[in-house]
Amino acid sequence: MKWTIDRVIEIIKAKFGKYIKDMYRPMANQVIIVMDKSAAPKATLFLLKEAGVPEPQLSTVVGTDERPIRGMFSIIYWVSVNAEGGDAWIGIKTYLHEDDLKIESITPLHPGANWYEREIRDLLGIIPVNHPDPRRLVLPDDFPKNIYPLRKEYDYRSKPTVTPRHVFKRPAEGTVIVPFGPYHAACDEPYHFRLYVKGEEIVDADYRGFYNHRGIEKLAESRLTYNQIPFIAERICGICGFVHSTAYCQAVENAMGIDVPERARYIRTIMLEIERIESHLLWIGIACHLAGFDTGFMHAWRIREKDMWLAERLTGNRKTYGLNVIGGVRRDILEYRKSLALNTLSELKREYKEFVDMLSSTKSFIKRCEGVGVLPYNKAVAYSTTGPTARGSGRRIDVRKDHPYAAYGELDFKVPVYKDGDVLARAMVRIDEVWESIWIIEQALDKLPGGPLRAEIKRIEPYREALSYDEAPRGENVHYVMLGRGNKVYRWKVRAPTYNNLPAVPEMLKGYTIADAPLIIASIDPCFSCTERVLVIDVRTGEKKAYTEREFNYLSIRKSRR
Amino acid sequence: MSYVTLNYPFEPLEAPPEYRGRPRIDPKLCVGCGACSRVCPSDAIIVEDNYRDGLRRIKLDISRCIRCACCEEACPTGAIKLTREFELASPRKEDFTQIFELRLVKCSICGKPSDYTVRQVEKAKQILSHLPKEEVDEIIKRITVCRECRRKKTIRTTFESIPILGLIRA
């Protein structure tokens, strides 16, 4: 029996009926259930743990300062039903009064909520009671207390004065700390992992990130108009930018109730898949490089160049396609570009096959990846991991299949799933997905329907809300939009896939050696810029326990002499 | 393709025809309507009126440009185009801006500069060319009014349209 949205609503009504205050459906597959503050976390946990929903996923938690509209703060827990079990997104919403900004934390029972609740505490000042981690997540540690940047009274240009400070976890007896990042040869972007090691073995790990925090959400709320945001959304990430602009446009279209023309949906699909090929080839290259197989790295990137070239011919640029607007796309795929794309793809296919054959017969690469960084299925569920990270651990979830958007509902493709949960499984998922992406593009180009590229937008009704989702190369990407007045969004919440995957990395690291750490961290294909959005302030953390560069150099030299 | 590495930068590299590179404005074609500056998501084009000298200044700042080509789509005369240039590094700040000025038309009542450029009026005439010349002249005269005169005119017409107000004035 399919898990339709009505069935899920029935189940919640049966159990939490007396706490439900209101219920509305922004979209056919979305529902927002307004509940009492006491019941909302319980209902969320019930859906995630007990209800028996297939592959439930805490997709995002949105905190909004709704004081100008309703005089209250609000939190929405968005839970999705996956694994082709039914297309449903359930938003459990609750209002919090300014005098009592406390809500029961769900992190002790569902670790996947850890970051969401810390982010809301940092940015809005809503305190999750009994949260196991009292440290800050998004805001720099030197940011003053009692200033919450996502509250509406906070001006996006303000720069509060700061005093540096940050506390890391205490190391266990007999362990040594190895700081890894913010700047490290294996980091593409600034992040800081602290590895607690015994000899070579990693016993625990800690993460401190959000050095790339740019305040895009605040900027969008206060400064940008609807049509400017697709361009800044595209710049959230340097690799999967189109995913973000598509998700934003879809969110606004969903909230406004616009039907996007068929041709535009197909063009979006084609570009999303071109981006996926590009991203996966990039990752395979990096993985080869980190496993010490540089020939593979060069070959992967050589093949990737074909895809980049194709993107340039189709949209005018290798990245940042600038293609999306609310209601459709801006540029057409003309007939000559179609044949160009097909020719390039057949070339790419041939070369990619040669490359995959070579890679799978390279023992050094396979040996480095096999049995390393294992993330078991239950941990993958507990952290609500998404994308290839989840599929490598046997979770059958893919937004393209479970909640069809753009043109995916009309196209045929498979979702590769591997059960081993190690780095190799995650690599195999990506390697297989490239084939599927090529196949999707070929179908979409073949089926490409005629018609207009853009739908007309007549009127924007303020304060309507909707969720939008798409499958980024790294996993499920969720955007929430609440429309506002004066040609501006009231709230735009971005949840990039790495945000769900990164908290699971410390689990993967435990029990493996330092030499494997870069490969394990890279195996989720982390995208830090995606994950870190909301604020403007520079981080200058004074780290008391970290070694200075000289000390660290001295230690590494001493270690290698032995 | 058989090559492995290109001999770039020792040989020039040509971008594909679809490439969106540095935008350039052709000052000969620009009418100064400011449509580009309205659609630009990153505020790279700024249009300012200088009433004292009677000039409209159009400033294109390449360093703010995100190459989205919204301006190219909006331009009514095809004056702004995204070229295929991509090698933009330069030690001189001036290389990143393109500035030019267009003359503003004189107010048909007081003779001070108004809110339209001379070329905008020419363009309007061109669009209205299917109408008889007298009618076009009448429309142009009515439109090319400076802000102050327009304000006065609005007040006057309001007074005239409501008879009671006319009596008060008398």
C-alpha cells in the first residue's frame, strides 16, 4: 500500500489529533500541520521513528521570525516520505511566543537534527531544551551573545563588535589531537576537523566549520528582489549551482501556483544532469588523487572537460549557467545544439567506459577505498544522510524518483544502491550514476517538447509558503520559501545536501587511520560553501588547544624520522 | 580531439560563439533609456542624471558584472552586447569601467534639462512614425517636461478638473 499524503495525515490525526490547531496544503504533495508546541517535536519523532513510513527523512527545519505577521516565531520540521513509497512532504509547524523561546530538542533521539537545532539557536535564539551540544554552529564564537541575525530587527549591514573564543571537545586520556584544516592540502575549501588519535588510529573526531558563511539568506530577505535571487542562488555553490537556482525557482513557483511550461522543465532536467556528470567526474578525479592515483585524476578531469565544453555551448558558460528565472528558463536548446549535445555525449560515453574499466582494474585505488570509512545503514538513517552517501549505505532514496520534479516523472532511469557503506560503495554509486545521467539527457533531448519557455507571472500573494526539492549531485537539496511583500521573499531557507551528510563524517572516521581521513572526508563529496550560508561576519577564532604551525611541523618531522 | 594540452596563452584561444563574456555598450547605438540598469541583478550598470549640465551618465562596471546577459535581452536598440572577451586582468582600474554621457532634452516649457535624452526622443519619434507629424510633435511636447514643470502642470490640471477648487483659486 502506497504511503499517500492523506494516509500520513490520518496517522498523525489519530495519534496527535487533539494538538492539531490548523492544517493547510501548499501543494498537492505537501502539507503543513500546525501543532501545539509540546506536541510538535513528538510528532516529528513519531514520523521519523515509529510511524513505519518508508525511509523517513528529516529534510529540513525552518525557523522564521514571523513577528511582523503573527507576532510569533515559527518552526517547521519537514519530514519526507521516500523510497518510492509515496510522494509526501509533511511540515509540522509550531508557533513560539517571544517570551518563551524554548522547544524540546529531538537531537537526543534523532542525531540528524543536531545541526538544524543549533543553527536555529544561533540565528533566531530559539533554544532547543536538552540538546547535547551547547556549542555554536553557524555563528563565529566571537559573535556577541543575544544578537540573532535572522531576526527581522537585525539589519543586514550591521557589524557587531567581537571577542575571539572557541571551545573544542576534550580529548580522552592518552589520545593526541591532530588538527586538520581550516587550510590543508586536502581541503578544497576551509573547514576544520579535529582528529583525536591513538597512534595512527582515529578514536573520535570533531568538526568546526562555517568559515564560508556569507549571509545569503539574510541578504535575500533584506536586499534582493525575486528575480535577483536565482543568480545569487546559483552562486551558493561553485559545482552544483544550477541545482540551487532550480530549487529556488521551483519553490517560488510552487508557492505562487505557477505551472512551468513543459519545454522549460525538460531544459532544466538536461542542465541538471549535465551538472551531475560534471560534479561526479570531478569527485571521481579528486578521489583518485587522494588515493594516490593521479593518472586517474587527470583522465577523469579530461573527460569532464567535454561535459564542461557542452555546458558552455548550451548555455554560454561552463558554470553559472544563468538559465533559470521564476516561471521557466531564459535560453532555448536549439536544433544545432541538440545534435552537438548528442555527439559530445556519445564521445563522452566511449571515453568514460575506457576510464571506468581502467579504474576498476586499478588495484591500488580499489584497495584504498574498500572497507574504509564504513557508514552502516542504521547510522545513515539516524543522521538523515542523503544522495550517494545514503545510497552507498543501502538507503533507497533519490528525490528524482521519490518526488519527481522537472521532467523526471516522464523519464526512465535507475537508482544505483550499494549496501557496503564504505568509500568504494559511495564511489560506485557515483560511477553508475554518470551512466544514468547520460541516459536521462539522451531521452530528454529526444523527447524535448515544443512550446513556450516561460510562464507568465500575474500576481504574487504574500505570505504563502512552499517547499521545493531537487536531487543535487550530493543528495537531496531542499529550499523553503515564504513569499513576502514589496517584491521580496519573506523567508528563504536553503538546505544543501552536505548539511545532512557532514555530521555523519565523524562516525565514518572512527576506527580508521589518519592517512585515510582525507579520503573519507572527501567521500561524501563535501561542499562547504553550500552548507554555510547565513551570515556575513569574518571568523577569527583563537584556538587554544591547536598546535601552532611550528609545533605541528616539528611533530610531523619527528614522527616521520622514526 | 587528439590534443592533450593547448599552447595557450602563447596562442590565442577563441571562446565558442555562445560564450557570454565581457559586456560592451556601443555608445553610438545607446539611447540611454536605462532598461539595462533596471534588469541588472548585480547593479553593474548605473544611470545617473546631471541636471546642471544636462547630461545622463551611463556607467558600466565590469567588476560587478556576473555575465547573465539580462541587459542584452532588455536593450531595445541592441547597444549592449556580451562579447566573447574573457581575458580581463588589468592593473588599471579604468579598464573595468565604461562610462559615457548622453545629452538630455530641454524642457518644452522652461528650457531646463528634463528626464529624457535627445536620443530617447528620436527613438520615440521613430516608433510613432506611423502617426501624422503634428500629432507626434504634440505628444513629444507634452512628454518632454522637466520635473518641476510637470509638478506645476499636474497641480494646474487638478485644479482645472475640479470646478470648486478653481473657485478657491480665483
